[in-house]
Amino acid sequence: MADTTIDDDSWAQATEQRILDEALPLVPNLGWSRMTLAAAGRAAGLSEPEVDLLLPNGPQDLAALLSRRHDAAALASLPDAGGLKIRERIRIGVIARLDAAAADREAVRRWAGFLALPMNLTLAGRLIWETADGLWRWAGDTATDENHYSKRAILAGVLLSSLAVDLASGREAALANLDARIENVMAFEKWKAGLKPADFAKDVAGALARIRFGRA
């Protein structure tokens, strides 16, 4: 019997992306909702059970697909990090992620509001952590001690802050914010001294709320 696992996986991934494509124009009006997911599934030619099978967590899975699409686009656009100073790598990586999100500006604003809901904050933290982890790995980070976690927590804050400013005030203001925040990214000992266990979740929630309401 032929092994169809790879084909099945490829079909599922391609179909998920097709559902996301159909959902994005609907999100600005309908939000990240069951209604959006159902309409997108129908537009993609799928039955409701098929959509449920592909995205069992509903709008949460759809929101995760957008974040991971933007992560992949950002990483694919980045040059070889060799020869760049660490602050240059961080700056280039964050800008690439802002560029990826800019393609779906209004959907991202609604995405932030959806993830800021209390029942979605765990997912929000996981997604922004994935983004920060991907950028640090591209930048060549190999830390396995507490710096591994500190770096990602702080970069997550930089990413969300920069995205909030970009959406509210434009790219010039976002780059000024980014350059100021990079100074914090370089101060490793200052990070660890000021980072409390609850800060990451609190900062993610606050940053998502600012993105949602268009405040820097």
C-alpha cells in the first residue's frame, strides 16, 4: 500500500492556507469568529465537518495560521545573518516581521483584539514566543541557560510594541520606537533584573490591547 501521509499532510496544509486566504477579507468586518471561519470554509469548497477536522480549535487555529504565515514570510525575506552585529540582526528581523504583518493590516488589528481576550492569552503568548524564537534562531542565538528565555521574552515585547506603533503611527515612528527598544535588548543584565514571572503575560495582554485600539 502506498504511503499517503505526505500527500495528506500537504493537502491539509494547502487547504488551511486556502481557508486563511478566504478569511482575511472577511475579518475586518466579522472578526476572528466562527462566522468568518464557516464562510471561509464554504468559499474554499469545504463542508463544515471538513473545516472542523482541519481547524478543531476554530478561530484560534485560524489566528495561529496568520501568525505563522507572517513568521514564515519574515524569515524567508531575511538575509544571511553572518557578518551583522547583533543589534543589526534584531533590527532587521523585527522590520521583516513588521513588513509581513503590514500585508494584512486590518486583519492584524482584529487579530490582536481576538488574542487579547482572556481565553486566548495563552495562545497569544505562545505565538509571540514562536515569533521571537524564530528571529533569535535566525540571528544565531544558541543560548540554553536562562538567557534563552530572557531574550525571547524581551524580544516579544519589542515586537509587539513596534507593531502597535507601526499600526497606530506609521513606520517612521515604529522605527524610532524600535531603535530605542533595542538598547534594552542589548542590556542583558538589566533585563534579568527587571523581568518578573508575571511580566510576560501582562505585557503581551497590554500590547495586544494597544494594537487593537490603534494606540502606540
